[in-house]
Amino acid sequence: NVAGDGSLPWSEACAIVGRRRFPLPPLLTQWAVEPLRIARIIDLPPEILSVLRYGRAVDNSAFKRTGFRYQYSTAGTVDAFARS
């Protein structure tokens, strides 16, 4: 996997895709998801809850040193995904 260039907070990703964000402290994410899990609306594995709680970043400096050029930035990737 190759990470896009740049980072993108959840607030900006939500703005790009036109969705509202409901910020919760990390301790409340399990509490917020539990009713949806009980109602069988969603079933989020623990690793997805971790991403929602803390976000994810990848160091892509090794790819850049080899001359790798990105077609999209991280924000551009989210925008292209939203448009598709």
C-alpha cells in the first residue's frame, strides 16, 4: 500500500464528501456504536473503531526518496473517491 501525500483530518474528509461529523471523545466511541451494533445496523471490528478514535497516518518519505510521484494528494484521493 502507498499512502497519498499529506494528511487529512476527519473534519476535512467529511467536508469533502459532504457529510456531517459528530466529534466524540475516544472513550465514547464504543458507547456510541453499541446501539447500532445491537440493532444489527453496523458491525464495526475493533480495528475500525481504533481508526475512528485515533485516525491513521503513514510515513511515505521512503517512496518519495525513490522518485515516486503521486497522482493525487490525500485530500485529492478523498475527493476523487467522493466524485466516483
